[in-house]
Amino acid sequence: MNVPSPLKYTSTHEWIRDEGDGTIAVGITDHAQEALGDLVFVELPVPGRVVAAGEACAVVESVKAASDIYAPVAGSIVAANEQVVASPEVINADAYSHWLYKLRPASMSDVDALLDAAGYIASVGDA
């Protein structure tokens, strides 16, 4: 299972990367894209939207199913990646190179509390 160690993770299969400018990039894990199969549609939140931690704020659809994408922490959406809307299949090619949206967290300490790579692997088990 591909789980890069510099990233943070959620138990709902989102990865989080600190962008170093007070924002975080959010995407879906390699495990999630494998489970979903070929992605055919992505719906992203509108920049300016304020979200609560755990709130469904995006959707990815595959040939198998639709899945909500949750905000890892509370904050404000600052950007949506239109490339993944136009070409959802790029996520299947490399889930960690293609963020879905960027968020300005209400508190960066909430990001620190998310799962590290080992914690995410443990939460997924042998899947």
C-alpha cells in the first residue's frame, strides 16, 4: 500500500499536505482510489465555503460507486483543483500528485492531530 510518510491522513481516506503558507491540500489516498476503481466524476467545494471537521464537502464517483470526501479539519476552502474535475482519471494514475481542494484550517494544531502514515496503515489493516 502506497502511504507517503510526510503526509497526514484521516480514517475516511483523505490525505493532507501542509502547503507551508497556512493552507493544506486535501486529496484521496491511493487505497481509496483503488477501492473505488476508475474515477469518472469529481465535484469540489466552492472557494470561500466554510466547513466543519468531518463535513462532506466533495464527491468522487467511479464506475462502481459515489463517495463523499470529508473536511479533515474545520476551516475555509481557498481553492478547488479544476484539473481533477476535467480529468478525474489522473487521480487513479497517482492519487498523491493530485489534490482536490485546499483549505485554510481554523487551527493548524488540528492538522497535527490527524493520523500519520503508520496510524493510517493501522486503521486500514491489511486491505
